[in-house]
Amino acid sequence: MWGQILLLIAVVVFSAFAVLAKDLIKSAISLAVASLFLGLLFFQMRAPYAGVFEISVVAGLITVLFMLVIALTKTGGDVRESKLATLGFPLFFVVFAVIDLIVMKGLLAKLPALAGPAESGTFGDVLWKQRTFDLVGQLGVILAGVFAVLALFRKRDNKDE
Amino acid sequence: MNSAWFVFIGFAAALLFVGLYALLTMRNVIKLLIGVEVIGKSVTLVLLATGFVKNNILLAQSLVITVIVVEVSLIATALALVINIARHTKSLDVRKLAKLKG
């Protein structure tokens, strides 16, 4: 359990650094490191498929996308963040953590426990047989993303000008 | 639910706070997207932790994979929008988008 808590602390620390860092490149790399630790945590929780996806897609692909956009825009460094927002973060975080510790357990105890049968079979059985319809939805989401990117980078026709 | 679940949910809540803080206080559009990413991490952590504690890890994994796919699609589209915003306004400052107000 302590190993998992250390990984969770690393995820929160690197995520906070990703949000607060002035340099966007450092932010993107910090986000990738946070995803890496989250992926390692997934492996520890006996979820290797989720871990592989987290490390390869979130830590890999999304970081590449962020880097690409930071390189293409270059104006990102011109935006000055509010100093109050950066300096006030630790204070707000401590206040949130205290409220969380006091309130959360009571709130979660009120949630009704969902009863579910114990799982059997393999990951493939669950993914391809139980959740077939979701996979169609996933394909739809990917296609929607592809078409959205295509639409956003559409070349203007000469007739329109 | 055992105490391990409360620990996981506590850290997921901390991640959610970090993401929301970024969305509420940051001015750079890319930082806002990083905030959205952090909130996505919080969601995947909650899903997997609940599956782990309730011995439903296979179903939780397939849900996490769904969330990751949606997240990638969202970020790709949003980053394409960011590039267009940077071309039009020559800045990534979210306050300059207020010009779009009718």
C-alpha cells in the first residue's frame, strides 16, 4: 500500500507542477511524468491493459501533441499568469485537503454500495463480449475527432475569398 | 468499502482540485487543456480504484480505456482549435477571446 501511496503522491506533485510551471515545455513534460507514475500505479493494481494505454497514449501521444502545438504557436510564453494564482496554490490546496479529510468520508459513506457479481473470464471477454456497444461508440468518438481536426485545418477555397 | 478506497478517492479529489484550479485561475489556453488532462487522470483513477477494491478490475480497465480514447479525441480537437486561436489573435491569452462576445 505504501508503494501505491508514494506513486499517488508523485502523480499529484507532478500534476501540480504541470499546472504551475511557467515554461510550457516543462509543463508538458511534467504532465507526461505524472501519467507515467499513474500508469505504474495501474500496473500495481493488477490492471496492465489500462497501464499500457495510460503510458503509451496519455504519456506518449498526448505529450507529443502538446509539444507540437507549443512549437507551432511559440507565443505561449507571452501570456503572463497571475502571480496571486501561483503563490496562492499551496494555501488553497491545504484548505481543500483539510475540508476533504473532514467531509469526504462522511459523504462517501452515504453512497449506496453497488452490488455486482464477481468477475470471471479474461480481459478480452469483458472488452469484446460485455462492452461491444461501447467499442462502436469509441470508434464514433475517434472519427468525430478526426473530422473535427480536418474541418479546423480545412484550406480556404479561392471562390470563398 | 475499505480504507484503501478512501485513500485512492482522496488523491483523486486532490487531482480534481489541481485541474479545477488550473481551469479557474490560468490564462494560457494550453494550461487550461493541461487542467482538463489532470481532471481526466482523476476520473481514470476513481474508476480503476473502485474496480480494484470491488474485484471488478477487468470492467474498470475497459472503462478506463474508453475514457482515455475520449480524452485523446478531445485533446486533439482542442489543440487544433488552439492553433487556430493563436493564428487569429497572435496570442494564447484566454482573455483576448472575450472579443468574441457579441
